[in-house]
Amino acid sequence: MNASTAPDLDPTLALLAAAAASPPWQSPPAAGPRVLFISLYCFKSFPVRGFHQLTRQCGIDSHAILFKDNLTNRHTPITETEIGYLKAVVRQAKPDMVAVSVLAPYVPAARRVIRAVREITDAPVVVGGKHPTISPDEALSYGDYACKGEGELVILDILERLRAGSRDFTGIKGLWHKDSEAKPVDMGQRMLIQDLDIIPFEAYGEPQMHFIEHDRLTTDDPEMAEEEILVMAGRGCVYMCSYCVNSLLIPMNRGNGRFVRLRSPDNVIAQIKDRLERQPNARFVTFNDEVFGVFDDWTKEFSEAYLRFGGPNFNCELVPKLIKEHNMRALVSAGLDRMHFGIQSGSDEIRLEVLKRPGKNVELLEKAKMLGTLGIQVQCDLILGNPFDTADAIEESIRLLADMPQPLQLNTYKMQFYPNYPITERALKEGYITQADLHEDKVADNTLYNFVYKPVVTRLDRKTVLENCVYLIPWNTALVWWLAKRLCERNNPVLGALANVLAAWRYQLDFCENPALVWLRRLWLVSKMVATGNLGPLRRKLARLLARPA
């Protein structure tokens, strides 16, 4: 079976608009259907928080479980105690439908969680998110239904079925299922929602939200204590980088409405105001978008409105190719002070031919220096552990980073290979990985424990040593730059071993926060302050400690 994916006028859009205009309940309805949403390894989950709020504004009794959080490289495994808490919430919620948001690295977790859910309830399980969208047929191996594409309109149709007393969701466009012969039924996908303003804000600190992590269950939303307000001003991207999910989503949505969409500036600012009322500790806003500050008219309108509002400083991320000086000046006037600046590789050839990411080094340097003159802190993102990189390519990265505005902030990520992505298909073809590397357990381990680059310290080949030099650059010391430049000039086993030891030290100190190394560093900093007579930072730190309540 095949459903059309043409962007026809979807009648469910009217339901979405009506729901967005309705206030959410503060006490759950006494009667009617009950639903449960579950996120995996993401307390910040936009989908689950959004669906929970949407469902509440539809007058439906909704529960949300945010099961396990994203602790980069230090995810904790699921415990029996946590499964017990999960079952207890399911037992209490008595759902008529369970929806689980699933990313590819969390498929093994999804299987385990759904097995536990089915021990408590016979409610149908709907799975959505990036993995069911890309591989709905595979997702049907652990869910009863798989949502392909955006889920708001699908959820609303499910709620209408539940209101009518039915738990049969077959026939809903965008919701795949299996037929009587256990074969996937292709239900296509829904049109992309063009007016994002009609989507309710995500739920923060709302009733019936449950958080499970570290063998604890709480209804206290941890986001309420955060200094950061994370917001998405839009959806979609204009590029198809080979390592990014958009390389699959953009072709999938051709003919299905505009892929890149932005909420109105007033709508975005209204959400930030709402979050500021909920988060008393909030100090800054992060826009988690690929195209924030790209479109001239929108950027001008947002900057002027945000300046009038007087909100906290904010940061964003942007493909350097899309950065325009006049837009950056407007955003700086409104409060932009930091930008994630995606380099990904210091080699033009690797970046353009392998990663399919636009922009050459000369352009990146030009944009970075322009941002620096505007007072924007550039925070570069770079991918290491890429088998397509050569030692010469890593050397190019070091030389590029050395030319960037200083002091340099740098994030280093490990190349990840997810099933069906273009870079994955190429790596398979060229023999860098095998099908065994794409098994769901292997993908999970790589993402959960090696998403941020973890230095390899047992090898002294030139590429590995230079990658460890890149990893050391955030220390921004004369020793690190001297070491990196010397090793770029020629291979030296002694200096290479030193680079490896320092990289291991940095990982333990800055990432693992090894207590012995942390205190050693603190003692060194204090001794440096005493030796130079610069005791001001130490006095301020002590004053803050003494000012804390007992």
C-alpha cells in the first residue's frame, strides 16, 4: 500500500490551531482517554515535551516520562530499579496509548523499555522520531505503529480515535503498521507544518511529568534550575551534509511543503518570556537551529523586537557559509555573544567532497575574524576520528585553528556512522567500516560512550598524534601550540608520546573530572595567583563560597 505525500490541505491543521489556542488543564480530566509519552536519554526532548503540552491543550489526560538523560560519553546503563520506576508510572497512568520517541542510538533502549511497558499494559505502542522516520519498517520490530515524519498531526488523529473509543490506528496517514501477514503497510507521511506558530510551546514544569535517572524518580523538572533556556526558532536546514540526518530528510520531504520554516519573532520571544518566568536561574538563551539569523527580514524583525524586550544574551549555531555581516550586526545589537561555528574538517577537500559541507578555509577564516571584530565568541566544532581524514588533513585543521581569532573555544566530536546516511554508505563501500559496525548495539555504544572525541593514546602514528594535538587546543597554552606546530613539521616519537599523555590528562581532568587531577589543577592555579600577586579571582571565589547558605 502507498499513501500520497503531496502537501494537500490537511484538515487536522484546524485541530492543531484550535489546540494551540486552548489553555492546558492544570488538573487532569476526570474521564476520557489517557496517553503516555516517553523520551529516551534526553531530558530536554523537544518532541515529548511538545506532545505532552499539545495533548494537555486538547483536554486529554497526558503523562510524560523522560527516561534517562543525555550525559555525553557518560551515559549510564538502564538499571532494574529504573525499569521498576518506569513500570510504576505506567501502572499509575493506565494509558490507552503509549508513544516513544526514538533516535538510532537508542533502539536497544527502546526495545527494553517497550518490553517493560508491555508487561503492564496492552495499550498500543506508537514509535516516532528520527529512527522510525528513516526506517519505519525496522521500527515496527519494536513498536505497533511507526510515525514517519513530523508527529503533531498524527498525534491529533490518534487522539480523535481514542476519543471515539478505538485503539485501532490503522489508516492514519503517516502512521505505518503491519498487515495481517506481518508486512509493513506504507502510510506515507504528513505534510510539513508550514505555520509553526500554531504549535504549542513545549511543557516545562507542568503536571504529570516524570524524570528517571540515577535510580531516582522525580516529578521536579530539572530544567527549571538550569541557567540555559534552549529554544528552537524553526525547523529544517538548507544543506545536506553527508553525516547529518538532513541528508535523508530533505529528499524525503521534496514536494511536501517548505522544509525550512521559522516561527515568527513574536512567537519565539513569547516562549522565552514564558521560560524566564519558570526558570529563575536562567542567564542565557541557546537557539538550537540550523538557520537562525540567515534570512534578512526575519533577522531584522527579531533583532529589533528582542532588543525592545531586553532579554538575556543568546547564542546560536550556523553554517559559516550562511553568515552575513549585516545580520550578525543586527543580532549583536540584540544580545548575540557566542556562535557555534561548524568547521568539521580543516581540509577543504574532505569538507567539500566527503562531508558535503560548503565553505573553504579562506572563507571560514574570513567569517570567523568578522565575528571576532563584532565581539562574538567563536566556538568551533570539529569532527575527529574520521577515517577519511589523513594526517595531512589533520595538519590542515591545526593550521586553520591557529589562524582563528584567539582565545579559541573548540568542541571536538567523534565521527559517528548511522545506518543509511550517505557518509555511512561511502564508508562501507570504501572498506572503512563493515555491516557489523552498524548493528544497533554497536551504534548505541559508540554514541553513548564515544560521541565526544576520546583520545587514542596507545598509538604513535602521525594522524593519531595530530588528532590528540587538536584535542589539546582548548587548553590554549604556549606548550600545546608549540607541541602541535612541531609535530606538524615532522614526526617525533618522544613529542608524540607527550601529546598522547597530555591528551589523556585533559580527558580525565576536563571531561571525566577526575578528583585528583581537578585538585592538582586548583593547587597549581592558586600557586600561580600567589606567585604573580593576582589574588583577585581567588578572593572573589572565596567570597562566593562564604555567601552560600549553610
